[in-house]
Amino acid sequence: MKVAYVFASNMACTFKLASMILPQLELGIHGAQVVGMMFFDDNLYLLRQGDPVGERLAKVAREQGILLMACDQCAVRRNLAEGTFDQCGTGSVKAKGMVEGVVCGCFPQLYAALASNPPDQVVTL
């Protein structure tokens, strides 16, 4: 089964991703193929360059072909992207200061990025 995760609730990355999902992915025991992760609000802070958990996630994502996408508007608000609010949703906003492999986007970009490898389930945490 292929899964995509949406990290939308407060501290979803601090607990659920960092202490459950990521260690399972690193050990190869997660039980589902993760094809993508979308990050909203303060969950983006885990994706900053130098964050130990974010760096581990970037490594796993690179090895396992997992899409890492940050909400473009959330990233602009947190100075983690180059672009303006007017560009949000267009695919023009670029990640800055984030771990390798993170892209910024909104739902249109998420759908397009997952179209060639769609998940069977989407889990919102």
C-alpha cells in the first residue's frame, strides 16, 4: 500500500513523524510505501537545514523516493521560501534554508507531483 502524509496539526512532526514514522522508515519496518509528505504551519520548522530530524528525513526521502513538500504560503510566512503571497499556488515559490529535496507548493503542485505515483491512502496528522 502507498501512503501520503499531511502534517497539519500542531506538533504532528515533533511527535508522530520524529518518534514513530521516521524511525520505522529508517529501519524498513513502516509497513507501507510512503510516496509523499506535505507540511503545514509550524511543522515546517522540522525541515530547516541543520535540524537533526529534518536531515534524517531528507536522507530517507532521497533513498526511498519520498516527495517532501512544504506549504508555500506557510513557508513564505516563516521566511523559509523565496516568493510572495501572490505567487502561492502557482508553483513559483522556492524553498530556502530547508533540507535538501524540499519543494514548496500548494494543492495543485501536490496533486501534480503525486500523479505519476499516487497514494492509496492519505493520512492527515
